[in-house]
Amino acid sequence: SISNCSFVKILMNLVLRGNELNVYVETLLSEFFPEGANLVAEIGLSADIAVFTSRGDIRATGPTKAPSVMPSWEPSVSPSSFPTKEPTISIAASANPSALVPEPTKEPSESPSTAPSASPSNAPTPTPPPTFAPVPGATPPPTPGPTPGPTPAPTKAPSVAPVILTTPSPSITPSRVPTATPSRMPSGSPSAAPIHACASYDLSSSIFSASTVFGNDQNGNEHFYTFASSSASWQIWDGTATTSLSESSRDGSSLSASHSDSSSGKSGQVSLLTTTNEASYLEVTDVNGLNFEMKIYLAEPGCSLPFSGNSCGETLSSSIMMGSAVFGEDSNGDEHHYTFQPSSASWKIWDGTSTLTLPESNRSPSGLRAYHSDFSTGKKGEVFLLSTTNSDSYLEIDASNSMDVVLRIYLSESTCTVPTSGILCGSTLSTIMMDSTVFGDDTNGDEHHYTFQSSYASWKIWGGTSTLTLPESNRSPSGLRAYHSDFSTGKKGEVFLLSTTDPASRLEINIIDSSTFELKIYMSDTTCSIPSSGNSCGSTLSTIMLGSEVFGDDQNGVEHHYTFNGGMGDWYIWDGTETALTETSRSPSGLRANYTDMMGLGTSGIVSMLTTTNPASYLEIIIIDSLRFEMNIYLSESTCTIPSSGNSCGRTLLTIASGSTVFGDDQNGVEHHYTFDDASATLKTWDGQYTTYFMQGSISKSGLRGFYGDGLGTTSIVSVRTTTQAASYLEINVIGSLTYEMNIYLSESTCNLPSSGNSCGKTLASFNGMSVTAVDSSSNDHTYTFDEYYGNWQVSDGINSIDMYESSRSPSGLRAYYADSMSMSGKSGNVLLHVSAGAGSVQVTELSPSMFEMNIYLSSACTLP
């Protein structure tokens, strides 16, 4: 070692070439060192002496031919300026001066113009190294000085990153080269120490034999060096192929070696150096694309090789990873699926419609990188296995260049496991129980129904009138996504199986456009179950007991009646005439069905089975327009029974005993009389003179309403209803001049028919042959004789007497119309039978000189006056 700094500075300015300078060197050594002459003789200097390090390590090689061209500059100092103090010098001898190895300098104040060229004497003047674009996140390579020659050793930390990388910043511009900051980069400038600290180690040391070091140069090419006692292996992997540089020579000290490949013209110099940094490290420099420098720095005092690979010691070929898969989506939404294999790993890219396989072309010598390409599409990609200080492993996919993608697999140094891919529950579209279903409505109200299958799952879209099936075209390699399409309609969709931290799983249906859909099935991390579809009762139109029925009125009083039939239900709309709607389509869920009028009237509707939190189930009927309806059947979640339809008494026009009657007057005094019959009931109206017979047209499906018409345009609807009042009653409404409505209200407490007629139950036929008399206000005597069929009414003014004969009796038998048809007097009148609270009486009212009204009141004992 040399301790005199002045002498060191002098030597740093010397590049000695050719035998012409041997005398000068010999003079220097002899003048300042007593043993100098002996050293010169021992080394046999006849060629280059190169001084590279600021610490004074002098490494010379043996004789070689001097270059024919001398440097264009001279040393900047002369022998006369040397100090008189005699330093001690130790020269590591070797046999080849052309293989001198540079080391980093500690003299940042030295200008590049004074740096030694260190060019081998038998090599052509090297081309200055190219200027490379900086790799984001990495230290740029040192800028070469003005003197042509190998790139000077940097005065900063090495620019080539060790393999172990920390998590890259998301903002880093994608590159084929991993741009993460090295986690094991030496913290300071490389500083050479006296060689004697690791003097027992060289490239041939047995302790290093078969050991490897590897790392990337500034262009991202991997350099892989395997130690051997001779003919070490140096492999350079440029991302697509591996070039092997054969060792051509090794210096006598075995501290440096030359490598070359005749086919590619590439060559390189390997040097074994020391550093005072805490950790050994590797520095690889691409000088000009064909020439490379690899400097292996041994950290003193441990003198161990630089650590290569990741901290987990895993590679793409590690046995613990075989068969494992990692996958995720790039920024374009394409799924990348990578399966580890000892060689020829599987990389599949799924773009939502099809899967592209990128075959592995070759793998880097370190096993940490692999190149994949597809000849037919020209697409290619590179896989990196890296490490991270993050607590979790993760996957990073860079598809900024759609034809050249990068897959970075980061292993957490704390777990050394591959990144977890897929959803937390570990389920896929293929593993969920076959024939399980999820379904729901999109924003247009169309039902989307998905049935799980191991492959080719069923996706059906029900638009309210018909069902469209989207066949599964293909499934992503992860099994978490699938593409569906229908060639005939051009409609397509994608199914996603996702996870959510929500306590409940859910279904999300998105309409991308009129022909494109997304079905996202979110599985809760806590339950790992598919979303619950359908109603909480689990009931459908097909599961309700056959023959069950629900019915009710819409806003216009029109009855809608639905009968469950398992397959195709029956829907009848009754507004006096019956319209039958035929089921044309049932949704895949079985919760809805479309109905149309097959008679061509244009009437249609949709029946839906829903649930409600109300304590009671109920029926909702909505009028969309004059021809379209919705019937919503709400099942109470607490009972799960269909709504109770009809009245609480369970009585209809068809179940009330035949022959039973109800009757009463409308607002105009017209008597309406209804007689029940399970086959053909009758309705009669009596206006005081004439009885009109209404023929039964139809009975609604519920049996609660009937339509009647007289054939001349007058119609009436009879309905059976219930009331919470204590007594049943009859309500008769005049809707128009030709339309009536009879509502029979049954008390829910008795369920009896309204009481009609008088409390005695007597009619005009009850007093056959008996008579009553009375005097009107004009002193006319009136005698009425009862008869079972035709009574007689005699009127006398004291002089003349006329007989009025019964021409019509009301259907109730409580009233009759009489007229003088014999004498042509034109007199007429009505007889009415009533019941009074006290004694009976007869009252005759002269409505006009020719019109009378006789009211006969029975006593409370039901006797005639």
C-alpha cells in the first residue's frame, strides 16, 4: 500500500504506454524506493502500468504489445516534483497488464481530464458509451469524461439496481425494467480498501465456486455470473434471449477476467474488487451495447459475495410455487392470469371476449424474469419476480403499451408467498353450487337471471314479454368473469364474481348500452354466500298451491281475478263482460308472467309475486292505460300466504242458497229485486207500473259479481260485499238512465243477507179474499180486496162506482198497480203493503183526479187494519 498522498496524485495523472516509458518508470521507482529496481526487474515492466484507485492499489499485468499510437497528452507532473519522502509501495503482480481493473475513486475534485484511460494496450480505442434515457426511479449512469475509454467508476452509489426491490411508486412511468428503488443499495459511494483485507479471495477461490451473482445493467439487461476455478460463466439476458460470454483469459491474480462471444461480438470484463460499504454489491455497466463491465465488490471485512435474487430466495421455477396462479386486471380491464411452472409458465390474457395465451419464449438465467410472446398477434410480455417490504405480496400489471405488457409479481419479504388472487372466499363461477341462481331487475325493469354451472352458465333476460338467452361464449382463466353473447340479437354481457366487505352479498346489474350489460355478483367476505334472490318467502307463481286465487278491483271498479295453476296461471278481467288473458311468457325466476288477450282486443298485463313487511298480504292492481294493467301480489313476510280475497264471510252469488231474495228501492223509487240461484239468478226492476226482467249475462270468476241486462240497453251489476256494520244492508245506485248497481253488503258479524220486505214477512198474496176500506180526501170510498194473484180495487164517489183491476204486481209482492180498463175512466193507482209500529191503518192519497195511492199498514201484530 502507498501512504504518501502526493505520490498517489502523481501516479493518478500517469498513463504509461509502451516500452519508451519503462526507463522513466524505473527511474521513478529507483529514486524514491530502495527496492524499486528489484520490483521493476521482478515484474518485468515492458507495457502498461495503470493506476486506478485513490488508495494506491497498483495492479499490473504481464507483458503485451504496446499500442502504435501514443496518447495525445503527457503526464501533468515531472519526476522532479516527486516528494523526497520514500513511501512504501506494494504492487499486486500479475501476468497481463491489459486486464487492469479500475476501482472507484475517492477524489471527487479530480477533473475527468486527469482520469486515467486504462485502455488495454491490445484493444482498439473504444467508442464512447451511448447516452441512455434515464430509467424512472433508478440512479442514472455516470457521464463519461472527454477521454475515450471505459466508463470511469462512479463516485456515487451504483446505478444498477440489485434484484431486491421495494414497492414502486404508482406514478412511475412503465418500463420493461422494474423501476423500484433497490432495498439493498449501498448507502454511500463505493470506497476501495486495502486489498489485503480480502486478499485471500479471487475469482478462482474455491469458496466462490459455483456461486452466482446477477443484476441488471442500466438498460435493464440481466447479467448472470457463475464463479468457477476457470472458465466462469457470464450470461447476458436482454429480455428476449440469453447470450453467453465465454471466459477468454484471467489475469494472474485471478482478480479480473475477460469474456467474449464471437457470434454476437459482445465482450466483457469481470473484476473482483473490495469496498468499505457495509454490504457487498454488484455493478454492471453496458459500455456501448457490445462491451460490458461487471464489478463485484466484496465488503470488508466479511468479504462475502453480493446477495442476488430476492430476500425470499424464490424464483419463477421454485417448487413451492408450482401450479400456483396469480391474476388481476390491467388498466384496460383485461384479466392477466399467470400460472407458475418449472418452465414454459402459462400467461393468459382475457379481454372480456376471448383468451390470448402468451407462450413463454425463454427465462432469464436467474429465474426471476421470463419473456413471453405470441407469434400470431405480435403481442409480447415480460414477467418479473420481485420482492417488497410491504406486509402483503401483490401483483402489478403494466399495459400502457397494449402490445408489450409487463407482469410484476412482488413477494412480501415478511411472508414470501405469492400474491393472493381472486376473492376472499376463494369462490369462482365454476365452484359455486351448480344450478344456484341469482336474479334481479335492471333500471329498465327487465329481469336478469343467472344460473351457475361449471361451464356455460345460463344468463336469461326477461323483458316483460319474452325471454332472451345469452349463451356463455367463454370464461376468464380465473373463473371470476365470463362473456355471454347472442348472435341473433347482437346483445352481449359480462358476468363478474366479486367480493365485498358488506355484511350481505348483493347483485348489481348495469346497462352499458341498449345491447350491452354487466352482471356483478358480490359475495360478502363474512358470509361467502351468493346474493339472496327472489322473495323472503321463497314463493313463486309456480309454487303456490294449484287452484289458489286472488282477486280484487282496480281504480275503475273492474275486477281482476288470478288463479294459480303451477305452469300457466289464469287472469280474468271482468267489467260486466269477461276478458280472459292468456299467459304468453313467464320470467326465469317464476316471479312474473306476461299475459295478453288472445282475442285480439289488445288488453295485456304483468303479474308479479312480491313480498311486504306488512303484517297482512295484499293485492295491488294498477291501471297503466286503458289496455294495460299490473297485478302485484304481495306476500307478507310474516305469514307468506297469498292475500285473502273475496269477503270475510266467504259467500258469493253462487253459494248463497238458491231462492233467497234481496230487494229495495233506488233513489227514484224503483224496486230492484234479486233472486239467488247457483245456475241463473234473476234480477227484476219495478217502476210502479211495469216489471222489467234482466237476464244474467255473466258471473265474475270470483262469483261476487254478476252482470244483467234487459236486452234493450238497460244493465245492472249485482255485487256481494261485506261490511263491518252490525247489520247487513242493501245499496242500490242509479249510475245513469240505463245503468244500475246493486251492492249486497253482508255484515261480517252475521254473514246474513240483508233483511228485505217487512218484518211480518207478509205480502199482498198473504191475505187472499180479505178486504180493507178507506176514504180519500175527496170523500171517495176505496175498497181493496186481496187476492193471491190479482186483487181488486173498487172506487165509489157515492154515485158511480168503478173497478180497477191489477195489471202488475211488484216482484216483492208488496206492491201492485191497478187501472180501470173496463169503463175507460182512466183512473189508476198503486197499492203498497207496510208494517206499522202500532195499530194497522189504510191511507189513500189522491195524487191526481185519476191517480191514487193506497198504503196498507199492518199492525205490529201483523194483522190487517
